[in-house]
Amino acid sequence: MLYRLLRHFSNDAKPYDMTSLQLYKHLLRQCERLPPDACKHYKFAVKQSYKQHKAELDPERIKEIICKSKEDAKWIINKYTK
């Protein structure tokens, strides 16, 4: 299952050191840094994405999803903070 991937999470953790649940929580916390309308939109998107991918079993695919999600979150945060 997805939750077997992580030992612990920090800002510089490698993507495969994070479980899907930890990624989910991280992304929801990142949404709090956005303006209210954007926060609502992206929280909904994060929740839908989590539901869609939570049954994924392929470890390589999980790594790809986590890595891409972290990159996207950084881009979105930078977009709204600049």
C-alpha cells in the first residue's frame, strides 16, 4: 500500500521518503499559504487527486506522483507569493 514508503518527512526529504498521506497533509498545509479563493480551489483539487490515486500500488508510479506533486506545489506557491 502507499503508506509503506516513508521514514519521516522534512522539507528536503526525497520524494520517495514521503507517504501519500504525508504528501496529502503537506499539500493541504501549503494551501493555507495561498489567498482564500485559491486556497479553496487547490484544497479541493488536492483532495480529489488523493482520492483518485490512493489505491495506486506501483512504487515507481507513486514516486512519480509524489515528485510531480511537490514540484507543482512549489510552482503554485511561487506564483502567488511573487
